[in-house]
Amino acid sequence: MDRRNFLKLAGLSGLSLMLPWGVSSQASADQATWGGPYLLHMHAGGGWDPTLLCDGKTTEPGTTPSYENKIVTAIENVNGIPVPSQGAGGAKFLLTTQNNPVEDPVHFFQNVGRDVLVFNGVDTETNNHDVGVQALACGHNNIELPALAALFAGQVARDRQVPMAFLASGYYNRTGDVVGISRFPGSKIELLADPFKGAPGEETGLLTDVGSRRILELRNQRLQSLEAQATLPRNKRTLAALRDASKSGDALNLLKSVAQGAPPPIDSFVNDLAPDTRAYLTSNTNPANPAQGVARFIDLGRPIETILRCFQAGVSVSATWAQGGFDTHAQHDTNQTAALGTFLARLRYTLLRAQQLGLRDKLYVLVTSDFGRTPKYNTGNGKDHWNVTSVLLVGPGIRGGRAIGKTDEGHKVLRLSKSNVAETVPDADTRGARLHASHIHRELRRVLGVDRAPFIGQFPLPSGEDALPLLG
Amino acid sequence: MRRTSGFLTGRGAWIAAALFLGPVAAAASAGCGGDDEAGPSGPSCVSTREYFTSQVYGRAMQACAGCHTAGGLADQQGAKFRMYRETYPDFVTANIDSIRDYAQLQVRDTPLLLVKPLGERQHGGGRVLAKDSEEYKILSKFVADLREGREQTCDAGDQLQVQSLTLKETARKASIVLAGRFAKEEELEAAAGEEGFDKFVLALTREELFYDLLREIWNDALLTERGLDAGVGGTFDNAPELYDDKNPGYTTENRQLATASITQEPMRFIEYVVRNDLPFSDVVTGNYVVANPYVARIYGLPHDQPMTPQSFLEWKRIELSPVQYTTQNGASKMTAMPTAGVLTTPAFLNRWETTPTNKSRKRARIVLKNFLATDIFKFAQRPVDSTALTSVQNPTSNSAMCSVCHKVIDPIAGGFRGFNENQLTRFDPADKWHDDMLPPGFNTALTPPESYGNAVMWLGAQIPRDPRFGVSVAQVMFRGLVGDEPLTFPQDKTTPDYEDRVRAFTLQNDWFVKVGAEFMAAKYDLRKLVLAIVRSPYFRAKSGDTTKDGLHQGLGQGRLLTPEMLGRKYRATTGLYFFQYEAARPDAARARDGFLRSDLVSDAEWRLVYGGIDSGDVTKRTDTMSPLMVATSQYTGALVACRATSYDFTKPKGDRRLFRYVDITTTPFTIRANAGAALVPVPDAEAKIRENIKYLFWRFLGENVEASSEEVTRAYSLFVDVWKDLEEKDLAGNGNGKGIGNYRCVADSDWDKAPRFEPDQNGYVRAVYDKLRPRTDNKAPYEPGMRLDRDENFTVRAWQAVVTYLITDYRFTHE
């Protein structure tokens, strides 16, 4: 059953109640826009240190402690999430960049991030960047499956002419050819919205109206003819992609509104920033000439702003986005807090701005990193690769404000009890299961409805692994 | 092929494997899994290598691979029998050799290899196969065949069962892809024969635009064009005037050109090697630098040209090792720095930066990937549990979980010893290396201590001796020319066409081994490697059995052109690049006399929108169309079509690229005096227009179609519909519909003549083209060479529509 028919049937039979996004997607399968839900996958590239964010640890006692942390001295339990709260010398723990406070993790999880579901003790089963990036994006360490964001967009794009269904600016963007990859076109968008005109507003186009119309008609006939003749896989694959991509046409006009939008005023965010970070985040990026700059928080949010506006305009279904700087083999404390600070500020921006744009109840945000960092410092005051990490998730129907999974004092995994995932058991206890990226992806596929996509059979998650009811 | 003596392992096996795959297959007995009736050239032929891959490795020995591959339990416990995962380059040869060697050991006349899997002779893994299982029978037969020298080879071309482009069609495609031009008819005719074809393709690799492509291909691999500021010269401290704005000699232009120079250095090195017919191995062994005057100044080396913009493209080989001049603690110090092709260029060293804890492993990873066909990230994929290693001292050396990769990567990383891990290009031969890593070396050889002062040169010298170098260079060039990644071994055994997929992988893998070995045997002649790729089914296959997708993975025309290639194809076929504003601009870093401008190359935003890379944030090209790319191809195509159509009509018929069978006055119907009159066809006009459309199908799309075909009829209907619409509107508007409305489509400049560069009224230097002569009398017939801004026959705009239709077609944007 294709998606369009499924939607019709669901509407008639009451099956729509089973769909997590309820009514919005049933508006009209023929429209060229998408009303939600949306998926944003944010990735901290290089391997973050979750012990500085949502799985807080302090240095263990003893001469050879199993875990070392020079910058966190106390942890606060925020709804079951262990969040670093106190830094060296007893001061409040803040994430800083060049000594400027950018984020306050406790404030985040108590306020803007109070709906965030935290998975701690996720075993990535790898210390390898590429494999970690892949595993967290697609749910499989060994087979390069399409990214979850691509699968979701591909499912929607089967029946809707969404022009930039999958907006790819992350590290892992494999599609399995279920959807095309799009990148935001910047200043070119006005030209592309009407490609047979030389420039917007010109009275005479490059072609006559008859010519433009006939070319598009003939092009469709030609594509059908070529597809009928195609016998080899590369032809079939690239022709199918071209056919799908050619459907969007007029919807590109919607991108204009995205490109032309002014940045939001900083005033609309001030009250939701952590008090200790307000002065810095509201300061101008160009103090010598403020008119040429913007508030730092707005500046940090730029890449996210474009994505959210594409969602709001209905021209995109999902997006990947990544920020680097987390591979802190040297000077870990300085470099990791800087990367984590800007990253968390961007997550804060995402959630606040989604609220302003009316997307908050339609937006899934998946937050991952390649893996974690070693419990101990290396000789360069850095921390190396560690296969234990954390994942954050927020979205409609996701019960947040809690943590699933734990690690021990040395940041080693505890297993989730198979009978009750809210509980953990020692790693040696076979009544438990180590939490892997595949478990989270299996659940997300279910929640997003991707597991019902007709193409999903081509992309199975690892077999021989128990499903864990992580999302209820 | 019946082996008559001895067993080959290691390097010899690589070469042997390549030779087995030669075009002339030796007479074969019934080989492994072979059919007595299946000759070496029949589609049902199953080679020993394919049988190994699909049946032995893919099935019978799956249980063995879990422990006997690098880092596995058996490997850790010192088992003599060793297997290689599919991520090991040419794992087929390595495994067959390993099995062949091990099969010589026997117990009571039975090979140990057939005893141990049954759980006998203290097999550490216990019983993994049952004696009556199909898997055991497969293994038994394979071992017996190897022991008795029964090995089957097959002709890969026949195995794929595809129809290919003719030599002439291939020549057309090759000229566009390789040299960015449309081949002349006489060239195509000459290339229709085997000998002429090779000669033609090799000649294409000597054309100027081939070197642009070459740099693009290798930058896709090495990504050094991300950019490096001239300030890196501070390491050498020879030319502060190029980066220090307080220096009296500093100019912004010099800094920009020095920045471009130091960024381009690795790709210019590669270009220099190929342009001068040097062995491609110089790319990693060359103990010289390739420098223009700016790079030479940064290094403190002499150059025979002055440091001026006009000399930017004077890339010369300089034999002297660069001499690094530094001031430390107030004392001057002259230090010789080793040179090993691109590996020691600042752009490479900075693009693949290191840290005191990374210890040049990133550089080693890139060396392995691009020069040794080894993706270390996929080398031993399996669960890694760091938490189990906390009691292991120095796990990268002492834990099999880590050392499986580190023992490969760490010795190569050691080749970069001496390069500072904080100031990336500063070199000190006395720098210590890391005691906690395996010592510098390559494969099983250790770097001799006397080479520690120039370990990277020793490393560079080893690389081209390894057969993986040939495979690796072949794979990089394959990616660039064919547009696909090499196939990977299929993982999902449940797919119905799994065996076909294994076969496709095996055939391609064997082909890489073959062309890689030939490339090395031909003294690393890259041109011959290019020819081998162009001749292969991966470049030429055009149709096949539609039910054989598994076997035909990666085959077929329809590779999405990169933005750079699309730009060149516009020019190759129409005479013009795509540009929004300027057809050319002075740019010393690209051409001595300015360069014709393809915005799909020069404008990063266009390049990225069309799926290109920036070598930093975006490093992988998009290989299928997105909606934005469709719109981009329509915008760029429409703009090129409108300009090129008008301009082509300003030329005498014999000089035209596009309209060789029609004139500007060739109308399908007689132009009417009033709208009520009937349309009267012009005798022979339709035939001429169709003939021209037929030619455009060949020129733009590489399709040989009949003038009466459905395809031509569609395009003809477009021509007529647009023509009728224009004529009707002109009549309705009392003759006011004859102008070419959009100024971009007016032919005003003589694009084919080289531009002059002159300052405009604001002082900006602009390209100035000769103007076409004015058409003063609009009532007089149009003559070639005149400005073309009127279209009184309605044919120019009708042809613009047809050309737009064709150059936005799938077969134009894909090759």
C-alpha cells in the first residue's frame, strides 16, 4: 500500500490515531508542502564528552581513579539526569568559550530542555569516527543504511512534491536512493524559483511562456521514455532520482520566503537564556559596528534558523546538521567545553525558535555524537575515544525530562533491564541488554512510521537483537 | 590455468593474479565450481576467484572468518591459518594464497584445513562444519582443486553480459569528459578503429582541460584545496612580505597569490608529474618540489621567473630540497627538509593535521586510503569495547581489538616523524618519535634508523612498490572518471541476488587488480590507466539484462556530471560556459590571459548547490539529482542555450557548431501577412529542421536517432509550437514581436575571440570582447558577423527552446 492510499484509509478507519503525528500529514497528499512532523538530527562531530553534559561524573577517589574530571566537582540530579553543576573552586559549572560563558547545563535541563529524553550509557561498539557517525545516523555499525532522516524524508516524498525533503548538512547523509539530497541554495534561490527567467522581476524570460511550458511537458514524456528503455542499474537509479526531483517545480517559490526572512530579534530569547550567559550571548558580534553584526546567540543559531524556516515553509521534511570540534585529543577541558557550549546553545536555539515558529509540537530533534571520551586524561591533557556515549531526543509524544540508562562511576555501561528499561542491571547480568544505536533507531523508525515504508525491507537493522521499548 | 610449480604469496601473488586476468585465458580444466562446458569466455564461466568469493568465503568459510581474520581469536592465539576480510585490498588473492599454502599441511593424507573445521586436531574453535554439510563439500572441492592446480579464469567482459557504447560513441563521451571538448567528425571516424581509438584517447590526456579534471579528481581524494593561508610561510620565515602586513613589501595581491599558490601546490605537483610524463609514483616519492615563484619564495628556493601575477602558472621542478630558515632563540638555523611528493607539501600536512596524541595517524589514514587502497576505518569492523580495556596498558599496541588497525596505521604514521605536531610544517630531523607506538615502517619492514631523519622519503619510496598502489591509483581515477565508488563486498546475504552481487564485486575487484598491475608495469603511466578505464565496461556499458541488477551494479551510462564537468560540457557542445555576468575575468591563478569563466566552477555557491564540494565542510559529491539541482540545470541550461543559439547564428554556416543544416531563415511555414491566412509549409524546411535536430541529439546527448523518430518529432513539435506562437503574437501585435526580448539572449559580442582586459569607468578590470558589427538596416537580410537582436523569422527563439530542451535533458546532465 502506498503512502497516499494509506493516508486515505487511515482517515476512514480511524487508524490515524495510531500515527504519532495525528492529523497534520493528512491535510492533502497532493500538496507540495509538508505540514509535519519534522526531524532534525544534530550531531556533535568528533565524539563529545557526555560527562560534561548529561551523564555527569566527578573524579573518583584514590591514587588511580577510574574516572578523572578536572573541571566538574559536583553533579545535580535534574529529573534523574545527572548534570554537572559545580566547577573547580566551587563555582557554578558553565560551558565556556574563550572564558565566555555560553551555556549552563543545569539551567538547560531545568528549563528549555526539560522535555528532553536522555539516553545514557549508549554503547556505540566502536571507537572509529566513521563507524560511530554511521551507527548513530542509521542504526547499523556494519552496513551503510540510509540515514534515519533520509528514510523519513523518503517516506514522505513518495507522495508529496516536497522540494527539499531531505536537507543534508550533517556528516552522514546516505539515502539509499529513497530521496534526493538537498542543500540550501543561499542567494541563488530567487533565480531557481523560476529557472527559465534570467532574473526575478524581468518582463521577458529566457524562453517564451509556450516554450517553457512545452519543454516541461516534453521533458516528462522523455523521462518516461528513457525509464522504459533503461536496463542497467545506474541509469535506473539516476533516472528515478531525476524523475522524483523534477516533481517539485513551483514549490521552489516557497524557498524565497526562507531566503528573505530576517533574523529574529534577540529580545525574544533573552528570558530563556541562562542568567550567567545572557551578557555574552546578547552581545554584538561586531561591537565596533553593531549594525553590521548580530547578537551572538542569533549568530550561533544561523545554520539552525535556515533549517527551521524550511520546515516552517513546508519545503523540507528532515535535516541533518553537524558541528565539529569535539575530537579533543589535546587540551580536552578547554576545547570540549567550547565545542559543547556552542552546541548546547544551538540546541537551546532550536527548541526556542521552534516554539516561536509554531513547530515545537511537530519537531523531533535527535542529538548524537560519534562516541564518548575516555574517563582519563592522556599525556596531552586530552581525552581519547570511548565507546560509551549519550543520546538526546525530544519530540511530540516523547516523554522527556528523564534519563534512560546509566553508566557506572568509571563511565562504563550498565545494561538496561529487558523487563523494564527504566531500570539498569550490572553489565554482566544477561537479564539486561547493552543499549546500542540500533535500539534507538528501531524505536525511532516505529515512532516516525518509517517502519511501515514500502522500501524499509531493503534496510533492515541488525538482526538477532532484542527490541527495547524505549519510547513506550 | 594449471599451475606447474610452487606457490606465490605476497607481492608475487598480486602480480600473478593480475596476469591470470589477462585477455587470453589459458586452457582450463574443470575449475572450482566450473562447468566442463563453460569455457573461459562464456557467461556461465565461474572462475576460481569467483567461486572462492561466492561459495568459499561467502558461505563455506564464514564461520572461519570470525576467528581467523586479523584481530580475531585464532589470530590472537597465534593460529597459523590466516584469512583476510573483504576490506583488505584484493582479499581474494590473499585468501587463496593463504588457503593454498595451508592446504599443503596434511595429516594422514588429509589437508589440515579439512580436518580442523570438523573439530579435530585441537581446533581452538571446536567443530564449525559438519562432514556431510554442503559447506564442507564446497571447501573440500576447493582445497582439492587448489592442491591439484585446477584453476579457472574467465573473460570479465563476457561475464558481465552487457552491451557497450561503440568505439565512436565512447570517443565522443571521452572527449567531453576528459578534455572538455566535442570531437571533430574526422577524429571520431579515426577513433572508430581499435588502434585509432587508443591513440585518440591518449591524445585527449594531453589537452589542457584534462589537467583541470586531473586536479579535480585528486582533490576529491586528498581535499587539499580546502585552502591554506600564505601565513604558513611563517614556518619557513623566508618571505614575510607575502603574509606580514607590516612588512614594507607586503601587498594584498601578493598575499592572495601566495595563498592560492601554497593551496594549489599538491595538485600542481600531480599535474606536473603527468604533464611531463614522469612516473606517477613521483607523487609520493618525488624528492623535488614543484613550485611557482610564490611557493619558491616561501621555501627560500630560487625560481627562474619573477614573482609576478603573470608568472603564477610557472610551476617548475626544483631539484633542491627546500631549505627551511628559522630563527630559534635568536639564532638562525638552516634545516634541510625531506620531500616526498605531495606528502610533504604544507597543504597536505595542514589539511590532514596532527596533534601530540593523534601522532600523524590521520595522515597515515589518508596515505592508506588514497595510495594503498586500504580504508582503515573499514579494515576490521566489529564491536569495540573500550570499557573492557581499562586494565590494558597502551591498548593500541597490546590489545588485539585496537592493534588490528594500529599495527597497520602506526608504522606509516611514523613516516611523518620530524614534522612538528603543533606547528604542522616545521621539520626537525632530531625530533623523537613516540615510544608507545609501533616503530616507523611499512608492512613488515622497519624504517632503518639511518633514515629517521627523512623517514617520510623512506615511506614514500616503499609505497609504489606495493601492488596496492596500482589498485589505489586506479580506484581514485575510477571514482573521478566513472563517478562511482568501487563496489564493496555485499553484506546482506538475504537479498535474492546475493550471488550476482558477489560476482559483480569479484569481477570489479579483479579488474582493479589487473589494471593496477598494468599501470605499475607501464612505469606508472597514468595515461594508460585512463585509457584502461575508458575502455572498460564501467565507462562504456549501455544496456543489459534488466533482471540482472545485482550483477550490473555500477554499470550503465547516466553518471551525474559534476558541476565542473557540466560547465565544461556546455562549452564543449555550445562553445560557451555558463556564466551569469562575466564571460571571462583576469585571474592569474587560472590562465595567463584570463580565463573563460564557468560559474559552476568559480562560484562556490553554484558549485555547492549543484552537488559539488568545498573540500572542507562538504567533501562528498552528490550523485543523483535533487529538486534544486534540477532547477539549477534548467537555469544554467536556459541561459547557455539562449546565448549560444543566437551567437551560433552569427557565424557562417560552415563555422557553426549547432546549426549546420538550417539557416536563420529556415521557417517551417511561410510567414503570413495576416492572422486569418492559412499556414503554408515551406518545401523541404521540415526535413532540414529535423536533420538539424537529429544532429543536436548526437552532439548534445550522444544519441543516434532517425530524423523521423519519435524523439526528433517531439523536439520538432516544440520548435513549431514556439514558432507558431511567436508568429501569431507578432501578427496580433502589429509586427512588434520580432525583438529578442531578454538582453542576455542577444548576440552582441564575438565570444570566440580572446578578450582584452581593460578597466571600466570604476577602475575594475573587465574582459572586453570584440563587438559584432551593427545591423543598421533592419529590413536588409541578416548577414553573418552582425549583431543579432532581432528575430524576424521567429527561428532564433524557436531554436533556443529546442536547445534548452536538449541541454536540460537527462542525457546531457548525465554521461
